[in-house]
Amino acid sequence: MVDVLAVTTPRELAEALALREAVLAGAAEPWATRDDFDRDPTTLHCIVRGPDGVCVGAGRLVAPVDVEDDGERIEGNPVVGPIVVAPSARGGGVGAAILAYLEAEAVALYGHNGAVRVETWVPAGADGPASRLGYGPVGDVRDGAERPALRAAKDLAAS
């Protein structure tokens, strides 16, 4: 069983961000580097520690952000990710446990009548893992990256 812990201290946040940077080093995707959401107090970060106490997995849930488009308010959805797992911990269910934890938190924090739509990002052409987890494509976005990213969404309900 994998225990996912909510990040509650600056040290834990630093560990989560350091793992993300190490795992995604050199990636061109827009979510691969730190951004303003990392320090946003509404962002929920989580970690998984290995048997030796070292952080081997990390993820985040970004609060919904509403946008305005041509004078029309578009309600945002919570966004899961990135989720990263240290190479030494892959295949042990760490990533799946982090995703399940963040999806449950999305329902608890942002669900309306026990349901919420969450989004995630995957590199274009790599939507296989996202689709296996129930995420369907909702569009390609370049967002300043060399390669487009696939925006994917999933409807969740309280269990």
C-alpha cells in the first residue's frame, strides 16, 4: 500500500519540486518547470516517501481558474498534474496512488453535488496513459511550448 501525504511544510514543497525538476529535466512541456501555481496557496501538493523516507513521488492539484473570453466568463476546472515518480519507484503503484488521491481531493474540494470535471495535460501523441485512466482529449494547446500538449478531462463522482 502506498501512503500519499499532503504537503504541509516548506521543506516538503521543496522536496516535491526538486523531484519534479529531476524527473522532468530537459522536458519541453509547459508543465515541466515551476510556475506561479506552485506557490499559490490554493494549490494542493502531495508526496510519497519511500521506505528510507526520501520523496519518491509528487503531484499537485491546481484550483479552478475562471477566464474571460470575448466578454464571456468561462468556468475553469481543477487541474491534476504534473505527477512524477522517481525511476527507482516506478511500477510500484506510486503514480496511481497519487492520481487517486488528487482525484478524490478534487471531488471533495470542488465537486458540486459530488461531481467535478478535472483536467490534466499530456504531451501530444502520448495520450495512451491518460485515456487508459479515463481522461479524454479536449484539445491541443501550444502554450509557448515547442510541441503541443493535449488537454484531457475526466468527469469524477464521489464514491
